[in-house]
Amino acid sequence: MIRKTSARQVKSVRTGFRIIEILQNHDGAGLDELERQVGLAKSTVHNYLSTLESMGYVVERDGTYYLGLRFLTHGMAAKSRLRIRGAVADSLGTLAESVDQPVWWITEEHGRGLFVESAVPDGATPVYGRVGKRSYLHTHAPGKAILASLPATYVEDIVEHHGLTAHTKETIQKAERLDSELAAIRDRGYAVGDGESALGVRSVGVAFEGPASGHHGIGIFGYSHDFSTPPDREVTTALGRAVADIDAETEVN
């Protein structure tokens, strides 16, 4: 669900999290860089940093500020809330070895896709994504599979709220084209992404529903030359088998 923006927001909270996002996106930043990006006086930015540092959320090393490890506590708590983690983790490993490609588990929250966990087969290297990455659902296969599984009214809300942000020239940017793509995904049972999140990266994905009506996707990500078009039946069958295994284990538990 996408919450409507309240007019009664606490500006200082937004500023604090803006600083946190900058530190994360830049893997650390100095006071001058933060002053430039946040648009506040250096003394004010320093006060925010000092407060966050005293609470363990920021550390300073030789004039550069980084996120503190205390965030791990919150991240792991949020991840444990996804009660299907054990079932998905087992299936991810099996799927990755089966298709010999990196795979990702993605979940929908507030209309965005969160990269939760991955599995990489022996001898392979990750192609796309990182744990905690927030993505636009229309830019990759598991995200589009999730969109295809959602009620049409919610998809409309997502597009209205987030727009159809373009990462490459291949990214879907028109609602009509997205609607057509989602209809095709529902017909064939899986989604394909080709250069929409990053040029040269292709993905194949399916969606499934977890406890409490949570919406999730599993996607295989690789370089374009690693996939045929359309994807091999072995790939789509392996994805379907992974979802069936997750469903079976979730029912047992």
C-alpha cells in the first residue's frame, strides 16, 4: 500500500534521513559534500551528524562520515519480519545452481521493489543488484511479474505516485505500454526484462504471494548474451519449480 503524503511532516526527520541516504549512496561523505547536497549550513549538518554519531548510526573516520553498524539491527529485524525467508533462501540456492546464473528475491513495499536476498552459483559473479537496493518495479523482470500479480487499481496508484522512471532507453515509460506488457506476462506466466534496468543486463522472473498478502518475485539476472530470447523452457520451468517449493514449504510451516 502507498501511504498518501501527510501535510504534517517533521522536516528535521526528513533531513536526518536525507543525510543517511547520502552516506549510504556515496559510501561515506565529508562535511563539505553533505553541506552541498543537503543545502544547510555546515554547522547545522554537523549537529545532525554529531547526534547520529552519539546514537551509533554514524561513524567518523579521518573527516569522512559513514553509516554505523547499528543499522544492521534494524535491517535484520525488518528482514526477519518476512516469515518466508527460510523457504525462499533454500529455493534460491537450488535455482541458482540449476540455471547457473545469479538469482534474487525481491519484495514489494510502498510500490517499490526491495532486493532482499540473492544466491550466486559457484564460479559466478553477481551481475546486478545488492541487498537493500530499492528499485522501480517496471525496470526488471521480477518487478514486472509482481506488478502483473497486483490489482489494477494498485498498479495505477504505483504509476501515479512513482511515475515510470527511465534508467535506459529500453525502460518502459508509457502507461499504455506497461499495461500491454503486464497482460502478456499474465498470459505466459513469467516476465522478461532486457536492458531496462541497465543496458546489457537481462532478467527473467516470476511472482508469488507470501504470508499476510505480501507480494514477492524471484528473478534470474545475467548478461544479455547469457539468455536466449525468449528464455529457454528449462529456465522458466526452474522458476516455476522454485515458487512451487516455496509455496509447499510455507504451507507446512
